[in-house]
Amino acid sequence: MNIALVEDQAFWNEILDTLPPLREELIRRYFFDDEETQAEARDDDENKDCLVWPLLGQEEEYEKEREHDTLRNFPLSLNLAVDMDLDINRLATEMAIGLAIIHWQAEINAMDMEIALGSRPSSDQPISGESTKPVEAQLAKPLNFRRRPIHMWMLDFDKAKRFNLTKADVENELVPAFLSNERYYPRPQVDQKLWDVFEEAYLAASRVVMNHRKFAGDLLELPEYFITALLKQNKITEEFDAERDIVFGD
């Protein structure tokens, strides 16, 4: 799991251009089902920028007659991830760890944040600072696909903002931000077991971050309060109005 605050284009080119096994499998399974189209897709330079969005909160109906023709902004819905035999529990765990770090280490609401799959850069360029290491060391492991490591990236924080460590801001800032990104995260009404994995990992990672920062007292209750506030929505997103509820930072 990586939280990316990097704007260097060369850095992103490397991240997006190093998933050939995953890229090949996506083309084989989900592109138009003829050899000529798939060969063109493999040779298309634009498809080297393989940007895959892991959407664990939604399932996509797809026919045998596939319709995808580009790997840019590829929506990898939950059922497609299962179909490709990806470790969805690990994906959910990575998301939970990243969100816990963003909430309780960076103290950012994560409004309109994006989540993508990519590779680890070969350089030692700093990504998000040293703050993620205590959590990663205890909880996170890299994903693998056909023996090539796949890393989850959290990026695009231009609409996110800081929040106060209070129950009011948890309810008024963190919950709407989560719902604005609900397609990424597991949802109880889509897969209860996967939601349970996400919830357990989020709370565990939150405890690690808070212990590392020496939080005490009522602050320790905030992660549980966040989960409770989400579940209190019942169905989580069915009554969510994006135009009304998404709040952008200044």
C-alpha cells in the first residue's frame, strides 16, 4: 500500500508501465474477443499506461461478448477481481490500512481520493514520507499476480482537506468522504465477509497508528465511531446524493 504525493511524470510512467502480466490478462479476458483486436491492444502504446481501479464496492455485469478496448481507467469491479483470482481479502486489507493512515496519521478526510493498482518504482524516491512504515511493517504485504508484485496506490488528494479529531468531524467529514469513494471500498450489501475483513483491518491499523502517535483517552474511540457512523447509514450509499454530500476543500 502506497500513499502517493508525487507529481513527477517519470515516476508515474514507471508505476503504470510495469504491469505486463496483469495487462495481458485483462486484454485476454475482457477485451473484444477476437485475436486481431487483442493484438492491436497489446501493441497500442496507450495501453502501456495500465491504470486499473479496484472497485470492491460494486459488481459489473459483463457478457461473453466483451466490450473493453482500453486499459486506461480500467474498472476492475469485485466480480472481475474474483474472476481473475486476485486476493480480494488482501486488496480490502490494503485499502483499510491506507485509509487508517490517511485518517489518523495525516488527519485528512480523503474526499474524492482515487485508488489504483500499479507497481513499486525502482528508484528510492520518497512517496509519502516515513509515516506509513510502522503500519506497513505490521500489517501490509504486497499483492502478487503471476509472480510480479502489484501495489495499491492512493492518489489525487486535491479535493481532500484536514479534519479535527472530534466525533463531529468524523461524522461530518470522514463519513461523507468515504461515501464519495464508495465504489472502491467493500460494502456490506455487496459482500458482507469482505466488509468484515475491511473493518477488522481498518480498526487494527488505526490502533497501530494511534499507539505510534501516543493517542489516549477519547481519541482512541474515533476509529470505532467512524465504523459505527458508517453502518448507521444502513445500506451505506443507497440514500447518498453525490451533488449534495461531496464537500470539497478550499
